[in-house]
Amino acid sequence: MEFDYVIVGGGSGGATLASRLSEDPAVTVCLIEAGGDGRGILVRAPAATVAMLPGRPQINNYAYQTVPQPGLGGRRGYQPRGRCLGGSSAINAMLYVRGHRDDYDDWERAGCAGWSFDEVLPYFKRAEGNERGESALHGGAGPLQVSEQQSPRPITEDFVRAAMACGIPRNDDFNGAEQEGVGLYQVTQFHGGAKNGERCSAAAAYLHPVMQRPNLTVLTGTQALRVVLDGQRATGVEVRRGGNTEVIRALREVALCGGAFNSPQLLMLSGIGDPVELGRHGIAVRHALPGVGKNLQDHTDFILAYTSKETDLFGIGVAAGLKLTKAIFEWRKSGKGLIATPFAEGGAFIKSSPELRRPDLQLHFVIAITDDHARKLHAGFGFSCHVCVLRPKGRGDVRLNDANPLSAPRIDPQFLSDAEDMALLLQGVKKMREILRAPALEKYRHREVYTADAHTDEELTQHIRARADTIYHPVGTCKMGVDAMAVVDARLRVHGIENLRVVDASVMPTLIGGNTNAPTIMIAERASDWMRGPITFDRAVQDARTPSTSPAPSAHPEEEAGAVPNPAHAAARSGM
């Protein structure tokens, strides 16, 4: 089979990219996804993330583990990653957060030309269909539905009051002019219409509505094995599907959208990476690129939890089960109620010191007891709160366990390996505890789980080492830049390899101060314009309101002069 563009991975980056590229009927696009179609009820019902996140069983989830982490007392961390169309946006808490504007200005200052906040804002807006409508900082007509929460619990508003009593200002828009403050998260959720209250994954936003395009082929249940190279040029992807191995050819470009773990893994399996790592597994070096898999960054997170005698929460047991059954009928009828919850309803961005330019800690307030990624359940009702360090100094890496494409990658985030990260997280835990012990939450508190006897910094540190883990924001392993460890350039093209790009969170040179789903979609929006052809900043601003559906010029005009229609395109589609 031959297509103009071959995309590996149908997550937030891949779903967005496939939709945008296939807007041009003159080109053909193939999207390869190892998992399923991402349409099931467990994806559509927001609260059902509790069934997918633990990975027991593995439903739409790779459920990776890290290597033992010295900073976590030798424990293995857990790394859930989405495995279906929509990727991790199909199993996450749906929070719509962009990060701080300075994060993107930092990228540009580090050599990533064109990635300042003012230059990426039009792409955030083009993606966004915010319930609040169009404004200077928000889009109102984009495919990604961004909404107010359907039915936030009263405790969440009391959490906001508790934080305000502790000196944190109220903020009703974490993506507004100022990020600092406490409030309720907006979420990627359908607002209004037949899908009201359903999750709006990247696939539901971008891909599912256009699956019938004749120039778009989506292959689910298909495992990418390696990028096929002709010298220093990517020409396709070798895949396994239905028990058969075949090569899907790319006439223009191959784009890797597997995320911070799978994209560097596929590059290394293809012979692109650090020669030492490749040699360790007997993989021939096709192109030496030492930065592949390095620079892994993630938000290390710690949770405080309380049991509660209040029942307007998500719980475990007979009474909770009866409430949940009623809630299912309510959600199916109106899209509202407990099933519509993102769980992490409230949050805050806070500064560890008032002298800082931007917040360095983030809170997620959850209307349930979250313990070990919902893999440890507690009977009854309760609530919890997460705190994470937004810009950790520690760096890890992704390597190979072996040369088998079906094996999981070797993930080593080096959590809390940096003393400053540990000190800042401890500071955040103490601030979080102050908020949770404020009078506004008194009627909800019954018993503090795990940490009731922790009073000193040393005791809290022991608890952090024993229970901290990821809050699911790995980035950086195919970093964008111009230094010796950069993997892609500022237009996401792999250094030294023609017609190969990486379009996902792995290209972020540094973590943004917040959740990473919305920035990943923005990255794919940008990449689609570069892959389709030249675009001006003014046109991007215009597209923020009305996405273009007209054919775009080729990304490789020098090839167009001799190009002829390829009958294999039609044959490939008719065979699907």
C-alpha cells in the first residue's frame, strides 16, 4: 500500500494530524494505531476512566512500568498510556490546560524558533471549541470541545474556598491572562447536543467525524515495527496486522505520533539513536542520533487523602454502588451527574515563593480517594488532592529492553533524583495539607489516610518516597532544538533523516507548567500546516476561527513537478 502521508499512532497528535492532512482531498493519509477505535462506552463516559486507568485488566491502556526508582525507595513507577484512537486523551481526566506563556517563550529562547507563546496561541485557538466562546485567548469554533464541568460536586467549591482562606486567589480561567490561583478546571467534554457530557477525546474531536473520507485510511489493531529507510530518507513503515507483516509506503512523509515512550522506541528499533544503546541490542545503526530517548521529564506527584462520612462523592461499597447506578441513568438521559465528572474537578497553580514569575506547583482536587492510580481501593467515601512539581530538574530516559517491537520500552524517569525537586515537592505537600485542613472542608474530613501521623519534614519525606509517582505527563524524549542532543528541528523534522517527523509530546524540550494534552494537540495543528505547505502567521490567526478545508500546497513542491496520480491509492482504500 502507498499513501502520501503515513502516521504512526492515533493519539492526541496522530488523530489531529490525520484529520488536518486529509482535509486536502488531493492527498492520501494512512493512520496506524496498535489499539482499538476508541469509541466504547468506557471512553465516552468520563467517570469510566476509573476502569481503564489501573490497567487491571489492560483496557485501552499500555499500563507500562518504570525501572526501579531510587528516589521512590526502589519502587517501580506506574505509567498508564492510552492504547486506542485518542490515545491518552481517551483515558485521562479531560483537563484542558495549556501551561504558562513563559514555558513557550523558554522554548524559543532555547533555539526553537517560532514557538513563542504569541506564535503558538493561534493554534491553541484553532483547535478549541470553548463553551465560553471566542475571545483574545480562546477559540470558540474548533473541533476540540472545551466545556465547564457538567455537575461539579459541592465539595469542590468548598476546596476553592479553603484554598482562598490560605491566601490563594480565585482564578476561573487557568488559560487566561494569569495562571496563578485556585478554581475549577475546564474539561475536554461535549457541551450540548446528543453527546452532551461525553468525553471529547482527540479522536472524538478530530478523527471519528471524518473517518469516511475516501482519502483517509485508519488501520487499528496494527503494530508498527520499524520505519523503513532508503539511505537517509524515510520511505514507509513496516507493520504487523492480522498476523501478517507488510510495508506501508509513504510518498511524502512519515510522522511518528506514539508519545514520549513509543516514538523514541520506534526510532531506536529503526536504527536511529545512540549507537551505544543500539549496539547493546544488536540493532544496526542507520543514523547516529544520541539524543533519542534522552531528556525524559515528568511531573512527580504526591497525594493526600481523607475518608469522609459525606456521600456526595465517588465511593466504593453497596451505598456507593446504588448511587452510581442512579448516576448512570442520569448521565445517559442528560449528560449530567456523577458519571460526567473528571474526578479532578478543582485545582490550583501556586507559587512556592511570591518572587517567582510563574507558579511552580499544581494541585488536582479529586472527589474520590485516589490511591496508587486507583489500583488500591478503599471502602466508603472520601476525597484526595494531588500536588506536583511543574518544572522538575531531574532528567531520565527511555531505552530498549530488547529488540522486539512488541516489548515495552525501558522507562527510567529518575523521579526525585534531584534534591531541589524533592525539597519543592515537600513544600507543596505542606501547603496542600494546610488547604485540606482548612475550616471550609471540615464537614467532609473524617480520617486522613496514611499521613495522619506524619508531623515532621523527615516523616513527610518518608511518605513521599513511599507513595509519590507520575501524574501522567511524560515529555522530552525526542526533543526539539539545535543542540547536540536535539532529535528534531523547530519544524519537527528528525535531524539527518529526510521525510520523517515526530509530532507528539516527546518533542517538548522542557515540560510545560500544566497538563500536556492540549499542548500536544497544538503541536499537531502546527505540524499539519508545515506538512501541507508554507503558511503565514496571519493565515494561522485567521484559521483560529475557521479551519481551512481547501487544498494546501505540497510540503515538497520540488517533487510535485514530476508527480503523477498513483492508482495504488485507490486500490489500497478499496481493499480496506
